Amino acid sequence: MVKSYSSLVPSWVGVFLTTWCLLLSRSPVTSTKLFLEWLDTESLDAQAVCNDGSPGAFYFAPATDPARVNDFLIYLPGGGQCYDETSCSQRWKEIGSTYMSSKGLSSELEKDGILSDDPAVSPWAGANKAVLAYCSSDGYMGDAGASKTTWQWHFRGQRLVKTMIRQLIRDKGLSSRSRVLVGGSSAGGRGVMTNAESLFRSSAASWLPRGSSAALFLDSPYYIDIQPYSPAFVGFAYEEQSKFSVMQTQQALSRSCATAYPHADRWKCQFGEYRLPFLSMDEYPFFLVASQYDAYQLGCNTQRTPPYALYPAESGALNDYASAFAFHTKDSLQQWITASDAEDGTAVKAQKAVLSWACYNHAIADTAGFATVTTSSGMSQREALATWLATNPFVTIPMARTPAAAAVEAAVTEEEEAEQSQPPTAEDKKRVLVWMDDCVGFACGTGCQA
């Protein structure tokens, strides 16, 4: 049973540790070993620090395929979050040494799935790989220094991501010649989703090198706004509102989304269900994975772990809640897909792709399950991502302008600037590859246990 905390403390700790232990028990396919690199807080950014003020870090493995020396996978791992003084204090007691500080980091990291160097496992095998150490507890969205308001914790997720990219440019060969797949799972997927505008923007402030091409891989970032089943959980909407009010996430938010959700509703631009349509509208290429029975969300919302028959007095209500959750996930995705003029199958060029299976799992992209768990039709994340990448969905980060052009640019409106940023054609941006289970019943997907 997932440990139940007070209404002020999230239940993600029990869910996360349970899921993590299950993943560790699986036999690895072919893992990749990455080595620790400290962020240069002296010359790049002194504020690129963990919650406790210790310097940020990342793990790196150079390309092993000579043909892929210009290809990079930049990956943000998951690990939950905190959102108020009580939850952050509880997080520090439970897993603070590895998720709020860099002091306990090991010198090596082994990762599987999308980070594997076996081409049978990952379509991005052989490329340079960088994995940021997650120690900001903010879904990589914050930019607030330690103060009384932040309960004396730093929330510098944005700076950690940006500084890692700057260091990859300076030291590891990331350049205008590079193809970059920026990905993440769970909190990492939400971080990539929320920071997309900073990665792609057509101004000098773009985090990625001008002239490079990029696409996004989003594993399990799709929070849905649904009332929790258990009163012991405050809800993900409340968590994101609290983070927005304290952690200075505003700079990361999409301008188009922030315009649609002004003032008190702006927190929605860091929440999957509300953010996704604007990620598409802003024409950023992305591959989304969303489990219809997302184990993290259901675990937190219900404070229960399946099989629900273990709770005889609640089993019917729990199954009904899980069914409603799955329907909400699938229906909201289908509405967005329909609005985006989806095409099933293979496209000449697909700017977006969605994989949604009827499985009870969460954030398995960097595990063996990336290549083995499938939809009922037999499509794994590995095969679906390879299909999407084969359409070359990458978008080029616009090159820097000359001083004369910059003077002209200063006079144009944001709308005109967007028109000048060389977006994909109308034909390109209307194509979405979709692999979605359509069965009924808890975790009914036939490929979930592969």
C-alpha cells in the first residue's frame, strides 16, 4: 500500500519508490554508462545550484558511432517534486541527499532504454548523451533563490538546464551542426514541455545553439486536471499553483499560453493538459508518451496501488475512478489530435507524435521497458520513436541576425517575429502520428507486461 501522508504532504514518495524498485527488478537490456561532470558555477552561472545550494551536475557519455558525433540526446530524469514548506521538508528527510543536493551523487550512472547504445534498443544509439542530475525539486521550472519565501531552498531548475547546455556547447561539441533530441521522463518530461520556448525561441536568448536542429521527447508529462479520489492528496493542480506562486516559473512559460491563461490561471501553462495544445500551436516538434492508467498520477490521486480488489470496500469506486481517469486522458488527447488534423500511420514528415497505451505504468523510457512494453497493436516506444524520427521532424533554431537586421527586428511585433522564424509548412504542422489503445478495463492493454 502506498504510504498515506497528511493533506499537506504529497504521496509521490511511496509511489515513486515502489515504481523505482519494480523497474530495478527488471533485467537490463543494454545499459549505457555515463560519467559525472560538475556544472561550471564559477564562469558560467553561479546560481546553477541544487535545493541546498550545492553545485549542479550532469552525466555525460560521448558518441560511440563516428557517424553520430553531431547528434545529442539531452535528457532530464524524473523524481517527483515539492511545492510547499511541509512537502519540501518531507522530501529532504526521505530522499534529499540524492534529489535536493549533489553531495551524494555517484561518479557514474547507468541508464537503459532510450539512453542505450544498442541500436536494437534505442534509435538514438551511438549519439552523445547528457543526463542532468535532478536536484531542484521543481520539475526544472523554477528560478528562485533561497529566501524566507522559498523556505530557504533554492529552486533553480531553469538555470541547471541552461547551464548544462552551455557547458555542452563549450566542452562537448554541441554546435550549429548538431541534431538535438531533448527528452525527459515524468518531472523531466514536464520540464522539457514547460521550457520548450526557451529551447527554440528565435532570439539570442535561445538555449540551444543557433543553426542546430532540435525535437522533443516527452515521456509521461501529461498531468490531467481531475479531482483526487483521496482527500489525503492535495491534487496536482494545487501543487502547480503553489509552485507558480513561489518558485518563479513565469519566465519558462509559453507566451501564447500565458496570453490565453492570464493572471491567476497562468500556472496552467506548466500543466500538461493545458500546456500541450500551445506546445503544438507554437510549432515545436514533439513525441508524447501518455499512459492512460498513469501509475504516478493514479497512485497519488487514490493513495492506493492495484489490484484494487485488495480494498474490498472501495474496489468498485477505485475501478470507476481509474476508468474515469483513463477516459479523461484519452479523450483530451483525442480532442487535441483531432484539432491538429491527425493522420494515422506513416507520414512524409510528422511534426508531432503520440503514443498512449492502456497500461498502468509511468516514465519507463530510460528503462528496459522502452523497447519491450507495447500498445495492443505491438508498438513499443522504441519503434514508434524510430518511425517518427525517420520523418525528420527536427526544426532548425534560427541563425543570429546581423546588427542591421537586429535593429529592424527590434521594431517588429511578436506576431511578426513568429512569422519570420521559419516554422514548418502548413502541411508539416498538420501531421500527427498516433498509436493509441482503445480497449476498456483497467490496464487492458495486451502489451503492458512485455
